[in-house]
Amino acid sequence: MSRPVVVVVGAGPGVSGSVARRFAREGYDVALLGIDEEQLLTLAGELGELGATVGHAVADLTDTEAATAAVRRFGEHTGRIDVLHFNPSAFRDRDLLELTVPELLEDVALGVGGLLTAVQAAWPFMSAGGRITATGSMAADEPWHRAATLGVQKAGLRNLVHSLDAALVGDGIRAVSVTVRGTLAREGAFTPDRVAEAVWAAATQDEGTWRSEVPYAG
């Protein structure tokens, strides 16, 4: 039987990289989707040292056709996708009264629409026991007016995850967002590795008491 596969969408050096390493340590092979090839190659090397077989693709999630094709190639190559982790969001420091509707929609297309694109592409390669995880944020409940699109993205992401969980439960696939209630830091309770541990715990929670949102408060 082939090793399980996790696809990390929005892969890079932060939480997404820590999530990839966490799953690799559990025996998963890893597929990385991101926009910076240098970062992807660096992360792929680290994962290879952990024993994972790693593939990567460069694609902009707001380019639906390119992102869909990339995820499908992962699935066709491995024959399976066991976990899809979604990490990206856009931070736009913009005065709320100057923020334009196109700017808002551009950010939502990445931070929310990107999840829908990734799931629709991955779903044909997922089976019962499959998991969809997403990095959420306290910005969904406590938005900052200088970065209003981030709060909208994280609220929309959480809502979409709830809907995905309800839509896919009949297939034995569950979805969960981990709401990070703190600021990421290099030390303390909110390091990327600690958040990744919370993502792992959320993905492996008991089916009988499944929650489609899990808060992480350190």
C-alpha cells in the first residue's frame, strides 16, 4: 500500500512548512503548491531529509485553471490525496474608506476561493477518511480595520469549511479549520511548529466528536 499523501496549498516557510514537516514525520509523502519556487525547493529538501517523497508545483491560486491543473497532477501522480491543507491569505494594509471592491474581491478570491478550487480539484482523489484542514485566524472575530480584507477572508474561510464538512461527510471526508487565537512568533505558544501541532490534532480528532472548527489559544 502506498504511503498517505498530504497536499499543502500555499506552501512556504511559515505555518504551511511546519504542517508539511509534521505530516512528513508521520509517514506522509508531500505535495507542495505555492508561488515561490525557491521556497518550495528549500522546503522540499527538508521534507526529503525526513524520508518523504515530495512533489511541488508553482501556481497562483487565483488562476483557477492553473491551480486546478496542479492539484490534479498531484492526484494523478500519487493516485490518492489523503489530506489537503489550505494555508494562504492576503494581508493588505489599506484604509478601509479607501479600499476598493475589486481589491476586496481579489483578496477573497485567494483566501476563500482558493480553498474551493483546491478542494474541487482534490476531491476525485480523496476517499473515506480523507481530511481537509485550513489555517484560520482570530481575525475572523476580531478584525483590524487597517487590514479589513483579512478578517473577511478568515470569516469566509471558516464558513466555507463548515459547509465543506457538511457536504462531504457522506463520503467519509471531514473538514476542519484551526482558528489561531494569537499572533505568530518565533518563540512561545504561537510558533509555526506549535500551530502545526494543532493542525495535526484537528486532522486526527475522533470522528464521533468531530468539530469543523477547532480553536488554538496556545
